Amino acid sequence: MIKPFVSFVLVLILMVFVMGSHYLLFPHKKTTESMLNITSLTHISSLSLSLSYDESSFNRTYPEMPTLGKMDFLYER
Amino acid sequence: MMIKIENLYRTFHHDDNEVPVLKNINLNIKEGECIVLKGVSGSGKTTLLSLIAGLDKPSSGKVLIDGEPISKLPDLFASELRAKKIGMIFQHFNLFEHLTVHENVTIPLIPSGLKMKEIQKKVDRALSLAHISHKKEIQAGRLSGGEQQRTAIARALVADPDIILCDEPTANLDRDNSLLFIESIKELNRLGKTIVIATHDPLFEHLDFKSTIIPMADGKIVSSYDDE
Amino acid sequence: MNANAFWHFLTLQLVKERSKHLSVILISMMIVFLLSSVLFISSSIRYSLEETLKVQPDFVVSRTLGGTAIPTPMAWGDELLEIYGVSQVTPRVYGRYFFEPKGKSFLLVGVDFMEEQSHKNLQALIETTDIKAFFEGKQMFVGQGVKEYLNAHFYKGSYNFLTPKGQFENVKFFKTLPSQTNLISNDMIILPLDLARKILGYDEEEVTDILFNVPNTDEWDMMTDKLSALHYDLHVVNKKEVQRSYANLYNYKGGVFLILFLILLATFSLILYQRYSMVYSSERRHIGLLRALGWSINAVLRYKFTETIVVVSVSYILGVLLAYFYVFVLGAPILREIFLGGKNLHNIVGFLPVLDFSVLSSIFLIYALPFIASVLIPVWKVSVTDPKEAML
Ligand SMILES: Nc1ncnc2c1ncn2[C@@H]1O[C@H](COP(=O)(O)OP(=O)(O)O)[C@@H](O)[C@H]1O
Ligand SMILES: [Mg+2]
């Protein structure tokens, strides 16, 4: 392999390494625990989606869920 | 016999027409000989050279290189034969223009299984044989025609083949460079290489070393001097 | 073939002909980037949701009138407790509070801070809090989004809620909820139960709905019947239904992405096709030339294959890296709006990094196979024909 390519590969590996360390060092446990704490404190686990909330479009079958008319995109509520 | 051509026919098929390009070629070329295939454009010289190199398949008849029927061998063996025994020089030089002279010359040896170091050695030797060592690091696309042709010679020589095939080698060169090329051919001939040149350049009619001119016309050898 | 010389030549060609490869690498990198960003976000959200769904109660009952939810009497909770197999009956008081001028809304949640569990949760959430201070006067916990929004509207220390009875309730900000919980708490305001009742207009004995668990799942179907018989206006939902709805949502999402992906793939193939028909003749010459110089068909194919693999892998790795940093470090600006919406409060959600290797490898396969095929099939076709072209 010629040098410029080797350095390019090294840079790639370094970037993958940085990504890996970010992933491994991220406080996964603490974050999930906080989430669990907030759900168990409030008993509410639906996502805080930033959509304008219209009470008339209430999903009657599943009050927990978005209305059918609003299911046209992911997670909309 | 280095190259033996027997009852060679090559016919191209165009739609429903059959175009016979080579008609019953018989030719024996001895080791160390220099053959000039001479003929107008369209007489079938290039086709003949590609058949000798195994780059094309004959419609009938055969080509033997050192006794081996190159046209009948499976690709792997034909390629090996070509890599070891045949060096080629083309009309348009056919260099990889973005690579340097030196890098171009390594190409035939890449699949050879040699180590990079050994390859470098062979490349350096070929470069000095072709008198192009001084331009080693220059990008091939930046060279003059003559220099490109010398790079092509180095590339043809690098694997130390016994046979050098040249297709219209001087067609894109000026007179001085053509003469220089002929000098190189003379040197190669002195090294004992078997050389086949396809050309219509009159410069090759009066070479100052032993050579055989074989006139071709319309896919046939018009009169041959080699039958002993 | 000596690997050393082979790789030397391959990398030499790649580096020297980089302009030829650059456009393809950039385009495929963008495709991998888009695809992995979307999948990173969705698998992160999905993971968080699944985690929180675990602590979701099994059943939710509420009172409905003409299909609309109305306050549920607390007394229902006692009735539920009497049913055999029911445990952990928990009333909930929550609702949307509209910040009138802009039509934005917050999710008000009442919490009974007298309960031991709430204490524990709170302590874990807000480590340094001296909880006693919280009960001095009317105070609330606010989500990051709420805090940012109210600050921007000049409510620095407190906010005046307007109750349905027309009175103002001045409630002080006590603490902001930790940012890790933004996915759930961004638009949330947590306050003491009775205060929440007052602001949302519930009576002493009323709640929004009641949760409970039925540990034995075999009893779930029967439970639904029993409950419905309890009151004509009782509406019940169980966790399975919620989970099924989520699953539907995911499947639906899968479909959307499939379409998205097919569109991308079509574009991509078109670009590749164009590129290859453009360079086809020069590629032909190159291959013919290599063959004339003594390369076997195998050697040429190996060379082209490895070259393609390198190009594919490099663009894949770059795309995934870019997506990772975009989603998990930068928080996916713009794309985030599509997923979480941007209509209500500004979303400050940070995504929990989740690397789903099965998803990553399927992206690789789905992207790499057509790519490699579209390059190698023409190359193979050229290589196996007799390379007389090199001579011309
Ligand atoms: N692939 C091909 N298909 C059809 N005809 C061909 C092909 N290659 C060469 N020919 C024809 O064969 C004849 C001889 O060509 P060529 O060997 O290139 O001649 P020369 O090299 O002497 O100029 C020409 O008439 C050319 O048109
Ligand atoms: Mg010709």
C-alpha cells in the first residue's frame, strides 16, 4: 500500500475509534435510569413530541396513542 | 521455432456478412529474428499480431509459441505465457497517463507474484535499457511522443520476454524519434529478442541490421521469404 | 499474485485516480448517511421507548362521555382494588395546559410527593435537591423545553397559570428536569397533585385516569370484560394494545423507509449506470490493456473487485461515521424536527446512542450488493471477451 492511502486508512480508523469511544463512554445506564425514574415518577411514558396538540383529535380507541389521522408520520402525536 | 503459424484464418461476422480478414497465413519465425510485417492499412497486420499474442481467437488454424498453442490454452495459461514471453508495443503507446513512467513499467509484473523489491529492480533495468531512467518520476501523460514510446519499450521489456510485438510503433512519432526507435529495436535484436513489427512506415524497409520483410495485402502474405 | 505488489498497485491507482472515484464515493456516502441517520434516530427512539414501556402499567381505565375523555372518579380505584388479581392501582392527574398567546402547550403532571416511591425517584433524578424546600410554597419542576420557552417569554422565576375558575396560580420554577430525560420530559411540568388538579380543573375526588397491573397475563382478556361490566362509561386499554399500536407504528415506519430507500436506490443505480456507461469505453481499453500486458482474467477481476470493495467500504464507513456524529453528537438538526416535530416547543432532545449492528449490516448489504454488481458485471463482460481493443 502506498503512503497516502495508508494515512487515509489510519484517519478512517481513528475516526471509527473516536466513534467507538463516544459510544462506549456514553453514560447509557445513567440516561436509561433517568428515563425510568421520570416514567415511574409521573407514570407517563409517551414521548414528548413537539406537535401542536389538538384535543379534538383524541384517539378514542387508544388514548395513549396518536390519533389515526395523525399517524401519517412516525411518532406523531 | 519461436513462433509458428499454421493455416491461420480469421473471419469477422458483421450482421450476416462474413468478413475474412486473415486468409490462410503460414509463417515460421525463428528465435532472434526480426520480422517486419508490411502492408497498407486494413491488410490485417493488427489482427495477426493479436492472434500471435493470444488476444484474439483464430477462426481456424493455430499459433504456436515455443510449441505451445496460445490460442487454444485456457485464459490463465495463455495469460501466463503472454506475461512471460511476449512484450507488446502499441501505436498509441497505451500508457496509464496519470501514473509515472516508473509506475507504468511495473504493471506487467504486478500479477507475477514477485516481491515489490524484485519488481523495482527489474523496472530499473528495463528503464535504463529503454533510455528513459531520467524521466522515471514524470507522469506519463506529460511526456513527449518519443519518451512515451520509450516508456512503452521499457514496459514491454520489463518481464524480460523473448518476443516483442510492435504494432505501428512509429505511426505517432516524428522522423527523429522513429529513427531512435529503430535504434532501440536494433539493440533489442542484438540482445537476442525475437521481434515482430507491423508497420507501413517506409523507414523499416532498409534497416541496417538483419531483418525480414513480409509484405501483407488483403489478409494474405503476398510472397514470403521465410520458407526454407 | 503477491499481495504486496497487488495492493501497492491498487492503492496507487485509487489515489492517483481519486477524481474518478470521488463523485461515486460522495454520492454513496450521502445515501449511507441519510439511511443510517434515519435508522439511528429511529432505533434510538425505539430503544428508549421500549425501555420505558417496560415500566408501563398493564391497564389504563378512564371515563368517557360521548367518546370524549372526562374526569374519572377516584372511587373507581377502590372498586378496581377489589377485583381479584389487580395490583398497583395508581391514579394519574395530567393534561395539556395551553400557553395561550402562541397556542403552545405543556404537559402538566400532578405527582403525589408524599409517596415514598416518588421521593426515591425524585432524589435519583435531581441529585442535589433538598426536597423539603420544594414544599415551601407553590413550586414545580419543568422540562428543558418548557424552561427555554418560558424564559424566552420573560417568565424567569415563576409562571402564572390560569385555572378554569378564572383565578391565577403563581407557581415558582424549582428545578429543571435533567436533559437526559428530554425525550419524555421536554414539554413536561411536574407539580404537586392538588395544584395540578386546581390548574387542570379537577375536583378533589377526580383524576384523569387510573393505572393498574394484572401480573397474570392469562387473566387480561377476562379482566377487560369484567371492567367493562363495572361501568357503562368506563374505557379500558391494555398494554398489549398499546404495544401492538407501537408495533404497527414501527411497521408503518418500516414501510416508509422501504419506500424512501427504494427511491434512493433507484437514483443511485441511475447515477452508477450513467457513470459506467460514460467510462465504459475507457474502462474497456484499460482492461484490454491490462490483459495485453499479461494480466489474466482472474487478475483483472480480482483487481476490479478489490477496488470496488474499497470504494464501497470507504463510502460506507464515512457515511456511517457522519451519521453517527450528526445524530448522536449534533443531535440531528433538521431531521429531528421530522421525527419529533417542531410545532410545539423547541425540542432539545439528545438521542441515546444505539448501534444496532443488524441494521448496520443490512444497510451495508443492501447498499453494497447492487453497487458491486453494477460495477463488476460490465467489468466481467469486458474481461472475458478477447481484448483486441487494446491494440486499436
Ligand atoms: N473486430 C472486428 N470486427 C470486424 N472487422 C474487423 C475487426 N477488427 C478488424 N476488422 C477488419 O479487419 C481488417 C484488418 O484490420 P487490421 O488487422 O486492423 O488491419 P491493419 O492493422 O493492417 O490496418 C480491416 O478491414 C478491419 O476493418
Ligand atoms: Mg493496425
